[in-house]
Amino acid sequence: MPLVIRAACGMGRGTAAQHTQSLEAWFVHVPGLKLVAPSTPADAKGLLASALDGEDPVLMFEHKQLYALKGEVPEGRHRVPLGRARLLREGRDLTIIAWAAMAHRALEAAEALAAEGIAAEVLDPRSLSPLDTGAILASVRRTGRALVVDEATLRCSVGSEIAATIGEHAFAALKGPVRRLASPHAPKPFSPVLEALSAPGSADIVAMARAMLGRG
């Protein structure tokens, strides 16, 4: 019988440093341990079902801001294969890679950028280990630019690993350096105002995308 552990994570509830961490990088480092981070109710159902079907231990990180999220969920035997990313929005100018709550911030940013004539592609890995590097590299090769948005701190993060993978395997396709957005390397604050400033928001993503395209 597989071992599947569901764990809450992320900021947004004002629960200070003890309860707002993004611990993906701690566990994705462990060989043999799989890790998923859904951004929609459908993906939560599908990833959990696939995890229960398998034989490997799986950690499912559920962002606290998404517990109240509503969305269509397929009935019956719905499965989302571990290790397969989902393209949330097509674009030609840059690829934004984000998961869990940050996937929604990326979509908000892509909508705002579209009003300025910038077509941002948004890719949600969903599964952080195994990681769908094929989908990530294919998207970056199409757009020539990559922005990785991670709620965790940059140091030794999943976002850093994705950025390094792009740099190693899609360097020739890049029109500029891979950029990252993440939280400061500091304990998460209790104050709702300070907490909101700690995580990347859609406005931060828009500003970074503009800078990458020389429009900042």
C-alpha cells in the first residue's frame, strides 16, 4: 500500500514563520520520494488518485490559499499522471513557470501583460518530483525567455533547480538570462501587510516580464 501524505503549506493566513513555510525543496531532495503541488481542485483529485495508485511514497503539498478555491472536477476515475506539467496559457514572448498559488498569480499577470501586447505562456509543473523537464524546455525553446515564480526562498529552491535545468539544456534558445521571483531569505512575518509583501504578486511578475522584454 502506498504512503501518501497531504500537508498544508504556504503564506496567506498570517500564521507566522512556524506555519507558512514552503518546504518543497527540503523533500524534493530525497531520492525515491515523489512530490506534487496542485493548483486546482481537478488537479488535486487527479494527482491524489495517481499517488494512491502507485507504489512510491508521495507528499502532496496543498497551499492554504487554495483550500477555498472552487472549480470543475471530473467525475469518476480521474487521474493526473505524476511528472506531467499542464499548459495553462499559450504565449510567444516568454514562459512563466509557477505552481500552486503562484500559478494563479502568473495567470493574473499574463492577463495584464496581454493588455500591453505581451503574450506570456504559463506552465504549471504540478509535479515537482518527478519534474516534467521536457514540457518546461519545450516551452522555453518556443518563447526564448523564462521566468520562474516560486513562493519559497530562492536559495536551494525548486525554482533554482528549474532555472538551472533551463540554463543547462535550453541555453542556445534563450534571448536573455533566466529570471526568478521568490520570497526573501528571511522568516515569514506574522503581520498580514508584511506577509503580503513577502510573496511574489502578479504586479511583481508583470514588472519582471516587462524588464525581460526591455519594456521596464
